[in-house]
Amino acid sequence: MRLELGKIEIRDIQFADRTYIGDHILYVNREEIEKLVLEDDKLLSCRLDIARPNEAVRITPVKDVIEPRVKVSGGGEIFPGVIGKVSPPVGEGRTHALDGCCVVTVGRIVGFQEGIIDMSGPAADYCPFSKTVNLCVVIEPKEGLETHVYERSGRLAGLKVAAFLGEAGRHVKPDTVEVYETKPVFKQAAEFPDLPKVGYVHMLQSQGLLHDTYYYGVDAKQFVPTFMYPTEIMDGAIVSGNCVAPCDKVTTYHHLHNPVIDECYKRHGKEINFMGVILTNENVFLADKERHSDMVAKLAEWMELDGVLITEEGYGNPDTDLMMNCRKVERKGTKVVLITDEFPGKDGKSQSLADTCEEATALASCGQGNMTLHFPAMEKIIGMQDYIESQIGGWAGCMNEDGSFEAEIQIIIASTIANGFNTLAAKGY
Amino acid sequence: MWNIGKAVIVTNNDWVFEKYKTITHVICLGTYEEVLIKTRDLVHNRHHLLTHPQASSLKPNQTPYRSVMVYPNAADDTDDNMNDIILIEKCLEVFYQWQEIAPAPGKYTDNVMRDFKVIDASMIDSVIPRIFI
């Protein structure tokens, strides 16, 4: 599959009487978007707001972050199986991305798991979405809805808005065009025969209600491990539906911008032969874990990979999948490097993962989530601060009367995201 | 491979108890820690873990609820359960580690408690169809 990804640089978002892109500004018709969101009769209200870098603005509780994209050619539609048609598959042809802006869905889904984006101040250093211009879609559900029903409404609202805004970029000339290509397995292996064959084992959060990810619209806990061309992921074949700890939540934006895929393509044909993605999940049922880690190892062997990188999403249960995948892939003769974040306590002295194995000898750390930080009061809150004390990273009494609070950096969206799309790391001395 | 009637659910979530008490054996306890300790006792006494004792990725000092499914070893099963024993002991160790980082809050608001119950129950809900195969 070969994909041209055209990036249209967006420097600001402004409300206007129609939706279009002009001179690097995304103009948004507010009424049009609100009407689109409220087509879902489970939502009571929808309010739009814009948050820009360096403003004294806090966005919380954040459910998902999505970059607007559009399929221009090559078949398929953006977010296939969820917003776009499920077939033909995506990953080929031309896609345009509105680079520098995001859709952020805001509102309480569950009281403890949605996080914070600060557009300025100390917490902004830890969040990639403090540097993007964000169209915030603040939604409120009707009374009495089951949590998972509302989660679905919130998830679809964000994706619908992102797909709608992406359309504004269909006929705009991109500022840059990057080309990514992965060939069928035998051709790809033959293309760079002298370079080590490297794959990426991509573990999707799939533990149950409110902890799900979707692959072409399928709940990830319902599939068995499979092969994916990396470019499919750039076209939205994977979307987030989960509400795990904010710090390591892989938002839909992060799926579109997977840093492991990005880095492997940069080195493709130079240092490594990037063979593609083995997609797997993180299940609750231990028999599923054993079966799926066996399948991951079998796929790695079948592709004759020399090395794989493995990423996870979440803590605890997924650490067991991470280690099972590591152990079994290594035992097939493929070298493994793990990428994850850590929770070693405030002093950094406790064991930082909930599971280990002796084959896990190489690990890239994305930082630790237990560090505490002072969050100053902001001039404006998009959403509400009612849940700070029960959100992950907060605690009873952490909130001050002036709107400032203390919390662990776990509360910041993507601060320690376990695929490396952040600035934290650990170094050995 | 499995008979749902033989599975044992150890829980402190009354929603799980009410939902599954007529389908299989459910042991309802008071706290997260008691659930882990009872699970450990069962695993040491010839039971396999069916579900991961830290399912949901909620840290052990965040959620007050925990449900775990175990299954008795077959009569001719010579497995020493060592993998299960290591896993549940590790989970207990991690539980105490998180209590040292910050003790679990004694009380959340009703709607937050409800959300924790929903998520914990969903872990068991997702496994039941796998056992009915």
C-alpha cells in the first residue's frame, strides 16, 4: 500500500458563516457543527469553543482528540466502519490532514477517567494538545442514559465533526506531501534484503466496557491478531473508544500519528526494512491472552522478523499481555524492544510495571505518571472542574478554592503515553 | 472446555453478585483486598485464574471494586498452578505498593461509585460468553 499524506498547515480556527479553509485558517460554521452533533437524539446539548496555545484555558474532562482528515483518492473513506464505509479498505492513494488543529470532545463520561489539557502553564509542557488549536465540542447527555451508551454518542460526535471538518481540506493544496509505502510481505522482504526486517506489535486497549478500541468499526476484543499496513492506521482504521487513565490514553489523534510507525518509516530503507504492523489486543480472559500472544509470535515468525517494537495501552492487565508477547516473540528468535510508561511511586523506587519476564531486556520508557505538579487556576474552563478530585491523578482535598490544584501528571491527557508521543523518558546511568 | 456452573467469581461488587449468583458460584466479600486474598487462597488450592486480577487498568488504589473468576483444576490436571500463583501474588504485591503511594479514597460520590461498579461488572460480562462456548 502506498499513501500520500498531504498536510495543510492550520494556524488558527475562527467561527464564520460557512466552513472552509483560507490562508491557513480553518473557518467553522458553529451552527452547522452543533446541528451535526445533535442529530444524535441521546445528546441534550452541544457547545463549541476554541482553545489556542498560550491562552489561560483549561479543557476538562477530555474524552478524545481527533485530527480532521479526508480521503481524497485511493478508495475508502476516513474512519472506515465507524463514520466512513467499511469497504473498500483505506491506506492507499491520497489523504489530506488539517495539521495543527484538533477536535476535542469534552464532557463527563465516567467521573474518574477523563483528563485535562492546559493551554498554558506548567502542565502544558506535558501535553501535545497544548500546542494545537483545538475546536472543543462540549456535549451533555440526556438524563438517565447508561454510561456506555453515552460514551458511544461522545465518541461518534467527535469523529463526525473531524470527518466533516476534514472535507474542508479536500480541494486545498497541501503545504507538504509525505509518501509512505509498505509492499506485500515477500516483495517488501526482497526490497531491502540486507537490512534487518522490523515489525511493530501494536496492542489495542480492549478490556471491556469503556475500555475499547475499534478496528474498521469492530470492537478490538472481538478480533484475533492480524496484519495491518501502517498506512491504514493513518487513514483512521483504528479509533479510540476508551476511558483509561488520561496520561496513557491513546487518543484517535495518536492512532493517526503513531510515533512508532512514523519513526520506522523514517528509517525504512536506510537502517531497517519496516515490514508492517501486527495488530493485537489486551483481553481480560487469560485464555485469550495466551492464544493471542501465541498468534502474535506466529505472525512475527511467519514474517521472518529480526526485531519488533511492542507498545501497550493501559496499566496492570495489559502489562501481562506485553510480557507474554515479549516472551513468546523472543522465543521464536525475534529481538524485542518494549515501549511503555511507568508507575514506580512518587519516589520512583517501586517496581514500575505490574508484570515482568526475563526476556524483557530492552525497554524504552515514556516517563512515570506518579510525579505531582501544581496546576494554577485558569481564566477560563472549557467543560467543568467538578470532577478533578475523583479524576485519576487527583485526590480528595487536592482542589483549592481559587481553582488551582495539585495532582499527579496522570491527570494530563497523554503526558506519559506508552507509545512515545511525548517528551518524557528515563535514562540509565 | 469450561462449564460455567463450575466457575467461581470472587467479588466485592454487589452488581456482579446479583447478576451471576444463579448462574455460577459467587463469593461476595467486603473489600478489594479481601477479593485478592480469597483469590490467592483458591489459586493455591487447585484453582486456575480465568480472568486477570487487575483487569480494567484502573489502579488498585483508585477503584474500590474487584471481581475475579477462577476455575477448579480438573481431577487429572497435574499442573502445579505456578503461573497463576505467580500472577496473583504479583497482583497482591502491586496492590500494597499502590496503597503506599496513596491509600484508596474511602468514599466517592454515588455516580462515581456506580461507574466503578459498571466497569468492574463489564469485565465479567465480557468473559461469560467465552466460557459458554
